[in-house]
Amino acid sequence: MTTRITKLIQTSTMNILRLALLSSLVAAMPLFADDFAHANHNASAKLVREVQDATRQFIDVGNLPTDYKPLFGCVSGTDHGAMGIHYVDLSLVGDGEIDLRHPEAVIYEPVGRYRRLVGVEYIVDAPTWLAAHDNTPPMLEGQAFHLVGTPNQFAIPSPFFELHVWAWRDNPQGAFVDWNNLVTCEAQ
């Protein structure tokens, strides 16, 4: 009987210790999540700052190199938000590479005759990129690109990877989300 009681006490003690350990891990999870979100936010903020540094000279649309041409008009979402007017350098789109300092598209929001710089878009042809990079999708400073297949709303005949960076206009949905509820095409 004493052996049975001793085993029962040992088992109970182990279960209590396991429960205490599990409870402390559960209690600490929000702290780990906060650290991860904070670290991820810092990486996002760093990329946004780097894009701002690389595109500061384009605040005035008149400073864009002549290779950038407005395409697609002002791109507006079907149910919310917009992207704006994309000024695209097609030679950069077709080069198969991503360069933070040279975005393929610079995006402006129309405000009457004025154009307000809101962000950029990095774009690369998917088959070209994948063939040159061992089938690994592109990333920029740790931020993954989105794959846009065909058919798509832009009538681009090949799948492509893209990444929006809202470096000059806050986006409540996130700095790398395609549509921005604060951007509008209504003031053209």
C-alpha cells in the first residue's frame, strides 16, 4: 500500500510540474508573438525607409526618368481602395532582376493635375525569374513577392511576381498589400 501511495504521489507531482511548465509556456506565448511581430515590423519599417531613400527624387513626377511611362490609367479596386497611376519602366520589368534602388513602377495618386507619390511596385516576369533563380520566388529584404497568374486584370500574358511598397502613403492594411484604402482615383 505504501508503494502504491508513493507512486501516486510521484505521478501527481510530475503531472503538477508538467501542468506548471505548460501554463508558463502558454502565458509566455504572447511575449514571443510580440517579439516576433516587433522584429518583423522592424524589417518592414527598414524596407520602407530604404524605398523612401531610393525614390525620394521622384516625389515630383517631373523628376522621373523618361523611361517611366504611365500605364493602365489609375488602377482602382472593384470593392475597395486603389493603387493609383503606375509609371512603369518596361525595360526594368523585362530584365528579369529586382533592384531596390530601381523599382519597375513608381505609383502616384492623382490629386487634380498634381500627382502625389504614394509607393512603388517591384515587378519581374515569373518564368524568367524562376529559371534564373533555381525556382525560388523573389524576396526583397525578407519580404516575399506575390505571384500574379494569367489571365489577370492588366492583360499581361505571362505570370509575374510583384511587390507593392507603400513608402509614401500609409496603408492601414499593411505596407506591402496591393490595395490601399487611403488612395483614390476620384480626384483626377
